[in-house]
Amino acid sequence: MSTYRVSYRYAKSLLLLAKEKKILNKISLDGELIYNTISNSKELRSVLKSPIVKLNIKKSLLNKIFKNKISKESLNFLDFVIEKNREDILLEIFKEFLLLVDKENNILNTKVISAIALNDKTKKSIVRNFENRTGKSIKVNYSLDPGLIGGFIIKIEDTVYDASIKNQLQLLRKKFSEEINISNN
């Protein structure tokens, strides 16, 4: 079974548990902490993926890292995942979980890639515009790509809005080459 499907199933079960116990906000905050901790530590990811490190050592390590920082339910979930020998995909499980929580809260994850850093006014305008278009809250991840020359690209789920100068130049180049081909025939 694919990593995505397995991680999705675990994430979905954690979401259902959190909703059932009416602690979704708490588990969501725990999920962010766990995801960020694993994501930011190459060493921790290596230990979790290592077949040489025994399960009880992995459990003990995660317990030391997260004890008194996350809820008992989240800690039990970590233990459960390790017992099932799925600790190597903990990062993917919590990534999926956070996406499911956002979906549950009617939040769209959006990526904005721009040629230069956007000012706050522009950022607010983009968020407002897409919240009005979609009727949902928008969570934005900003990044830079100087190769765009100017403008920006916005990715929301499977939709891409490309307002970059690079894209405009490519469209012009394509149109000119088509016109040249038509006039030669």
C-alpha cells in the first residue's frame, strides 16, 4: 500500500478521535508541534526511519521530546503508530492530519510564489480576493522565485493562477511562432 494511503488512514483516524473527544483544536496544535519538530530535525527523521533503532528506544525518545508539551491522546497516538511499525511515516501522517484539519475548518492552503517579496498591502489584497472567490479562509505560504522576472503565481489545490512576466513572455513567444507558421503556409 502506498505511503500516502497509509498516512491518510492514520491521519483520518486521529482526526476522528479528536472530533469524537471534542479536542480537535488541542490535537491540531499538537500535530503542528509534532510535524514541525520532525520536519526541522534531520537527526530525528533518521532515527525514526532506522530499522536498527529498536521500537522501545524510538518510543522513549519521542516521549522525552514531547512529554508535557502535547496531550495524552497525541502521545498515545505516537506510541500506537510506533507499535504498528509506521514511525518512518510520522511526518507524512501529521502532514495529512494538518491538511484534514484545515479542510474540516474550511481553510484552503495556498502557495504564492513571487519574483520579489510582497508588501503587506499586496498580501492582504490577494488573501481578500481569493477568500471572496472561494468563500473559504485562505492560509498562505509565500516563497520567492526571481526566475519569474515579475508578477506572481498562486496555487490553490489543483488550480494555478499564473500572473508572472515569465509566463506572459512564453505566451507571446507561442503566439508569435503560431502567427509565423500560419503566414508561411
